[in-house]
Amino acid sequence: MPIDYNQIPSPCFVLDEVLLRKNLTLIDSVQQAAGCKIILALKGFSMFSAFPIVKEYLTGATASSLNEVKLINDFMGYQAHTYMPAYLDQEFDEIMERSSHITFNSLNQWERFKNRVEAFKIADPTHALSCGIRVNPQYSEVATDMYNPCVPGSRLGITRDKMPDTLPEGIDGIHFHTLCENGSDTLERTLEALEARFGELLHQAKWLNMGGGHLMTREGYDIEKLIKLVISIREKYNLEVILEPGSAIAWRTGVLVTTVLDVMDSQGIDVAILDTSFAAHMPDTLEMPYKPVISNSYHEPIVGKPTYRMGGMTCLAGDFMGDYSFDKPLEAGDKIIFEDMIHYTMVKTSTFNGVNLPSIGLAQMDGDFKLVKSFGYESFKDRLS
């Protein structure tokens, strides 16, 4: 049953349960066929009201902060796979208590905390805590430097020349994360670089975490190649393989419903002002940058059709996205539906300029809409002092 967007508060993120389950079913089929573990990366999708659905298909989740660790514990009931570029002294004991895996970003970090890890294991031998190290294979096909962890000067991971010939005692695993919405062909080339630099260390490891960026739910992704690559690396080095996709799980599973507040002529350019903000609610569109798809519009201007620049409601001059054409003129009250706005969008929203955060809702399997959460003044105030 199609969603009646006129019955949904605006602005509102709407997750489609049918589409989420479709993605999770495919992802589960990959982990079953490849004999690996695929876990949820909260940095891409943290809608904890949907975690019971995710938990039906996945048996783990990964965090990059103590807050994400707590969310995994509280709403999935799992110990977290935790990685942070640097750990805080005052948080580390709690992170150990709440995690099954902890990955360190540098040998300095491992040296700083290894005695506390050893003491923790002795004090609680029933808690199976495994530690790993993040490496930088110095190969990435990510074009945008902001998202490329292999640029010169990157703070993410250790290059081979800084690693000894044997894994430090107490380190069980190797972690890399150099993909960003890439295909399995990119993974293949990345693994070649990883093996060339770190092959001997892989033979010593118990597990390999391939990080995220495996966009296996995108149309055209070569699933069979991914399965073969995982099986090959798992069998060659006799280790467990873990993948932690961020985008793939919530890829194309929902929308951001918005409303036109005003239409104005700005020096010959028609501008539609919306009740949302690209800077505050869709920051990736400006950071990456990319132009989001709007339902029932033409992604590029069409001569002779009503064409509008989409404007956000903050006073930031660059809070706009353009230009789109439509079959008929826009008016105040018209709904504008931004597609594929669930992954890496909800998690990055802010209340810049005091704008309200979009509501969050779920389009359920039976077609009914469930409003999960709405935000107001308290949400804005609680971020400040």
C-alpha cells in the first residue's frame, strides 16, 4: 500500500520496514554463503527503534564512541565491536565491560591501554574480549578526500613500515576500512594491496575486520564476487572475517518528507523554501557533495518546465540545492520527498539556527505509519547550556 505523505508530519524521516527487511535478507544470505559475520555500523544507521528488526538478521554491531556502545548494549543486547581513533582514559574501563572486540588505531594506543586490558581479562575471565589493530593498506579508490582514510597524513590506521614483523602479544585481529559505497571489484584490489603489505601478519591473526563501504544492496553489485573474496581470504589465512557496512543496511529504505513553505523569484531564479535544511538535516549533500533525488521531479532542469532551486530554512546562504524541474508549478503546502535519506543522514542532523530536527517514523509491513519520535524546543535546548 503506497504511503500517504499528506498524513505524515513534516519534516519527517520515514523508514520503510519492507525495504529494510529486503536489504537485511540479502545481507544475511551473503554472510551465510561466505561464512562470515556482517554487523551493523551505527555511524551509518542508529535508528534504535528499528534495532529489533535488524537483530533478526545480524548478530552484532560496531561503535565508534561510548554512546554508540551503550546504544548497542541497550537496544540490541549485544556486546559491541568498538573502534575509536583514540580512547579516553575515563571511558576505557566501561568500553571494555561493554565490548566483545576493541580495535586500536595505533601502537601507541595499544601500549597505553594493554595493561588495563590484561588486568580486565584476569579479573573477568568469562568476558571474551578480543583486541585488534587498525592498519592502513595505503590503497583506496575513494575520490573525496574527506572520506578517504588513505590520504597522506591520514590519522586512521597504521602503515606497514610502522608495524613489527609479528603481531604484538595480546592483539588477535587486523582491521581495515578504506571503502566508501564501493563495489566488490574495489574490495578485490584493496585486498591485493592489503596482502602485499600485511600478508605475514594476516597469517598470525584470528580475525580480519574489512570495515564498511561494501554497498552490497546497490543494484548491480557483484554479490558472487564478494562471497568468493571473503571465502578465499578466510580460508587462506584461517581466520574469521567480519564486515560492518554502514550504507548497505539502510540503502534506499526510506525518505525525508518535507513541505514547501514559500516560492519566490530571486533575480530570475525561482526558489522553493522548504521546512527542512540541507545544512542541518542533510549535511552529506553539501559535504560529499551530492544532489539528492526528489520523487516526481526531473533531477536536472528541463527547458520549458517549472524549475526551482530548493532552499533550506536556515539563514546560511549556502543552504540550498538546485535545480529541479517539475511537471507543474510548486505552491506553498506541496510535499517534496527526498529519496534515500535514511543512511548517513539521520545520524548527522543538527539543530543549527534552532531549526527543529525532523520527526522519525516507520512505514510498517501492513502499510500503516507509526510516528516514532518528534522533536521540539527541549531537543534544541538540551544541546546547549
